[in-house]
Amino acid sequence: MSSFFVDAATLLIQVIFGLYIFAVLLRFLFQLARVDFYNPISQFLVVLTNPLLKPLRRVIPGLFGIDLASVILLLLLQSIETYLIFWLTQFTPEPLAVLIAAVIELIRLTLNVYFYAVLLRVILSWFMPYGMRQNPAGNLLVGLTDPLMRPAQRLIPPVGGLDLSPIVVLVSLQLMQLAMSHLLQ
């Protein structure tokens, strides 16, 4: 196959699988953080991910408040994406290697989601310092990032009215990303 078609097919696979994996991951993280289920954005994610999650939930029960069906679906989708990309490059990896690559990619995606969510929360707090909870997207951002922000806010109190705790959270997330990249080598 020519290089252009391999690159184009790889891009299409990454976009299609990536968007759906992102939606399932957001739904899972929203459930973990116990954000508002009736938020319009949450409802959109529920409608989008239910066709694949509902059948899995009948077979795979939750465990200690963790939706294992979402975790299995994430691993399955990421493994399929990884395998298809390897297959396009005419490399057939071992199933265990595909699973390990899928787990690592999901961890990296989760760290990126939290990094950009905290960054977006900081930026939006400049424009609507007291109105984050009135906006559906702001409400989700606050609900998603609060479990990360609260320990940092207890560690570093506001200085002169400025909350410096997001710096600690962002640096910690970057350090975890760095650790993940070093683990891969």
C-alpha cells in the first residue's frame, strides 16, 4: 500500500476511534467525579455512548462505584485502534503488547484530559470568577477538576486573593506525563 493511503487510513482510524474513546472516557470520569448527570453535556455523552455501554453493563457489573463496563469498553476500543494501526503498517503485534499499549495510551489520554480541564478552568475563572457553576460546561469543569484541586488548595492557600494551587496540579500532571514517557522507553 502506498504511504499516502496508509497515512490517510491511520488518520481516519485515529479520529473515529479517538473521538468515541474520548466520549466514553469523559463519561467514565464524570461518573467517578459524580458531576451532574442531568447536565446537557453529560446527557449528550450518555446518549452517544449508551449503544455500546448498555449491552456491556448487562454482562459486566460495577465494582465499588466504578463502572467496569466503561473501563472494559475503553480498553477494547483502544486495543482495536492500536491493532488496526499496527496492521496498517504491516506489523502484527502480540495481543499482550497491544493491551499494554492500549492501557498506556488511555492513561496518557486521562492525564491530558485533566491537564486541559484544569487549564481551561483557570482561564475561564478569569472571565467568570463567580459564574462557573451557572454555566453547564463550567459546572462540569469544576466538578471534574475539584477532586484534583481540593488537595492542592488545602496544601497552598490563596496568596493575595490568587489561587496558586492549579500550578501544583498542572506541574504534577506534567510530571506524571513525563514518568509515563520514560516508562515507555
